[in-house]
Amino acid sequence: MTPFEIGLISVLAMVVMIYLGVYIPIALGLVSFVTIWILRGSFELPLALLKIAAGDSVREYSFATIPLFTFMGLIVSKAGMGEDVYRVMNTLFHRILGGVGMATVGANALFAAVTGSSIASASVFTKVAVPEMMKLNYNKRFAVGVVAGSSVLGMIIPPSAMLIIYAIVAEQSVGHMFLAGVIPGIMLTFAYILAIWGMSRFRPQSVLNEGAGQVADVELLSAGRIVLLCLPLLILVSMVLGGIYTGWLTPVEAGAAGAALGLVFALARGRMDLKGFWNALLETGHITAAILFLITAASIYSRMLGIAGIPNALGDFLETYQLGFTAVMVMLVILMLFLGTLLDTASIILIVVPLFLPIVEPLGVSLVWFGIIVVIGAEIGLLTPPLGISCFVIKSTINDPSISLKDVFMGALPFAGVMLIVLFILIQFPILSTALLP
């Protein structure tokens, strides 16, 4: 067999192993290791590549942003800022039909600007938004669906862990990736709000049960209270993102400063003790180690693809049949939608990027823009069965046996559709991702 055929078989073997339940980094690393061994006939070569991959991952300076922003997100979540911003948004949207759903989207967008985690958003807003909507007689599928859909905003609105992972793998600037995520994140937020407005106006039965009310029962906050609740969040966002965008802070420094300031806010509000601090450190360590393991496995996987010549063969195929930019994007979106049924976002990014990067580079497209496309495409997987991590988090968090996992997936389906539409718009108009770049 040719190296290309062996490489294709290894990729298929990896997918089968993942479907059988093998831990994703193990499947990536093991298949890549064995494939390189077979292709080169040397056990020492894949062993040396594995050592290099692990060393490069640990020594990558920008990797330090992952534990710092992860810790900041956990601290902010424990400080109760998610609940505060939800109460503020609820006050602002309470007079609009479907306003509680819109408030959930707006609160998730603001919360994402300091946490960068869809899992944290899903967990927080399942506890505060779903009970509120159920109390106001909202449709249960809409209630859980809007939380699931808007929770993925944490993956695209900076500071996003997925943008950092892409920047590391594709060797792009973390600051540039953050800048590129601003407009798409705002677009997706407004697209969700517009979708909720349309559903409320033209299919009200999908949003509100018969006889539902939402004005008198919503807790309204005074202007002074709104400012007081929003101030810590605005200070944190201004320091972290403002520091990066103005060049005063590197992403690593901004992550450290944000984590420290978030800890100060949590202590000042009496929401953090020694046990909570230790648990946040442990959870940060677990998340960071898992991501490092993934990046190491993806690094040797990308080397295996290069040795097997798969990216070059795909490039030759596209050139032979004169298939250009559109064909590449169609292949990319279809592959990400397929992988989204069985993989998490980080794994999709780490599998897709090494495969497609050598193909898109000769097309002359911005690799920063390509990163935004990959992250949003991978995000759709958070809402699609059978994996749909955000949907599982919501189901495991909510204390309501009347809401099934099927209800969560069905409720999230319209929002996955909205994401797909936004993805196509961003593919068609790359300037929307790159407009803020220097």
C-alpha cells in the first residue's frame, strides 16, 4: 500500500476507535504513533516525534493563556456574576415578547466576555434562566434550547479557549484571534435575538405556553442597581480585552491580571473561601491537562498526516479537478458537522486544522479568518446529538424530570440552524472577521 492509503486507513481507524468510546487523545496519539512506525519502519522515529510534540506543547508561551483564562472563568462563575448580568438583562428586555429568552442570550454574551467557556455558561444559566422561564410558563423546549444555543457564545466571543487552541495549532497571534472573534460574536448574538423575536411573533406556541405572562412577574432593577451589578463585569472586560486590544498587555498578562482581579471581586463579595479557591485551582489543572494532552496528540497526528502525504494529495485532487475555494469550504463544513456528532469542539479543531491548513494556505485566505470559521463550525457540534456537550451539561444540571435530553436537543435545534446561517455569511464575507485586525 502507498503511504497515502495507509494514512487514510489510519484516519478511519481513529474515527472507529472514537466511536467505540476510546479516549480521544489516546485514539489520536496511538493511531498516529503506529502509522508513523509502519510508514518509516522505525520505532525510534515516532517515539522521538512524540517527545518533540509534548515538549513543544509545554514550552509554547501562548499556552499559558489557557490555565489563566480558565481560572478566571471559574472564579467569575463562582463570584455569581452570571446571575447578576442575567437579572440586568431581564430588566432591559422584560417588555418584549420572548424577552426572557433574549435576556438569556444577552447575559450569555456578556458572561462569555470574561469566562470564554460554554460549559460554564450552560451550567450557570441553566440554574438561573430555565427556572425563571418555566415559572413564566415558557415552553420547556424553548427554555432549555435558548440556554444551550446561547451558551456556545463563550467559544467565539473573546477570550475564548477555542480561539487560543486554534492560535497555538495554526501558529497565529492570540490577540489577532481575539480581535477576529468580536464581530462574529456580536453577529451571532443578534442573530439569536432576531430568531427569538421571529419565533415569538410567527410561532408563539414554540416559545410561550397558552396564558403565559412575562411583565408583572419579572424582578425589575433600578438604574443604580443595574450599574452596581454591571460595574465589576465591565471593569474586568475593559482591563482584559482592552489591555490586549490596546497592546498594553499580552494575552498571557491579560489572563493573569483578569484572574487576579476576578479573585479580588469574588473575595469582596464573600463568594470565595479557601476550599473554593483550592477547588478552582484543581479544576483549572484538570482542564489544562486535558487540553495539553489533546494538543500533544494532535501535534503527532499532524506530523503523521504530513508523512503520509494526505494534505498534499487532497491539494492535488482539488487542483486536478479545478475545485477551488467553494469546494474546500463545502468539504470543511460537511466534515465538521459530521465530527460534531461524536467529538467535542477542541478535538474537532485539532483534527481538522492540521488536515486543511496546508490546503487553504495556497488559496491566499487569512488564516485568522479560517480559524473563526473552524471554531464556529465546531461549535455547532455542541448542540447536535449524540454528543452535544452543552445539551448534556444542561440536562445534568437542571433538576426537572419532566425535561428530557430529547427536549434539550430539540430546543437547541433552531439555534444550531442560526449558527449555520451565520457561518455561511462569514464564509461569504471574510471581511467581517478581519475588519478589526491591524
